[in-house]
Amino acid sequence: GTDPEDPDKGDEVPDKYQAVVTYKAVNGTVDKTKAVVTLEDGVGHLTNEQIAKATAADGYAQSSLVWSDETPTTSVNITGDVTFTATFSKRTDLAYTVNYYYEDGDGNIVEEFTDQTTGSGTFESEIPYSTESEHENYIYDRVTYAEGGDGTITADPTKNVVNVYFALDVIGTDPEDPDKGDEVPDKYQIKVTYKGENGTVDITGPVYVT
């Protein structure tokens, strides 16, 4: 029937003189999925109460709403069963933050080197960040994400946080040149020193072990 609150209830009008309007949504929801319009001389019209309201899902822009094949209004001629589909596009204005941290040989943060960049991007896209160190003798170590985040942009800015860590690298495992970095952060290496009592050792300087 034509009752917008209960279209599946008869209304004393034979169904053959009525058309079923179906509402669907892509990347969102509609507040009603069905309406029934009575046709007079083969044409009928929706009432305002029968027109569905479409709402974008999280991460999709309400302003991007597009109906197909046309927008349901009270002036649209309904001549038979028809489906109106609401489609939403991804938001492109979602904020993200990238924090850059530098750690010394003991794994402590070097506060003076800490940096932060911010930006905005498209829902579900990768948060961009650099793994190139801005400071000499520091190399890329690891990346972590905010709790609940995975490095992609969500509708929740608190989850759109990437933390990039660099670590000091001024020592290495080459016994001939232990004071040269070896692309392994120093915090993961330990120093070994040899000494001789009542004798000598052929390695007098420290060596480092990962």
C-alpha cells in the first residue's frame, strides 16, 4: 500500500494499479527501502513522506550524493516499478599526522630532532611518509601507528597517525673499522673489548656485535 510507514500493508487499491519504488545505497544508507505509488492513467508520483533520505557512511562525503538513474522527487513521473540508488564518494579532506623521531645509541629520543608533518587525504588511502633521514648518521629504523590505526586514512583522525623512527648509526661490525656505520642502528649492537693479562691480544680496540 501507499502508507510510507507500512508499504507492505494493503490499502484497498489493487496492486496491479500500483508501482513499487525501491531505494538502495552504495557507501551509505537509506532510511526507507520501499514505497508504493498508485498510478492514475498509468502515471503516479511520490509524496514527500515516501522519498528516502540517504546518509553517507563514515569516510564518505554527504555532499557527494548522486542518485541514479535520477533523483527521487515529487515531480518524477512513476510509470512502473523503479529503483533509485544513492551513491557516495570517498572523502578527500581527512586529516593525518606523521611524527618523526630520532633515537640515540641507547634508544633515547633526541628531542631537538623531533619533527611533525600534517596533511589531508582520501579515505582508505595510504598515509604518506618519508624514510629518508634529515640528519647525518641516522638511518631509518621502524614505523608504528596510532592505536587502532594501520597506516591508512580513516574517518577518525586519532587513528590517522604514523610514527617514523630513525636511529643513530656510527659504529659497525667491521673489525678493521668499528667506528664506521653499518646500516644497523647502534642501539641493537654491543661493544666487545679484549684485554690481556700477562700477555697480549691481537685486537686492542673495541669491536661491535649486532
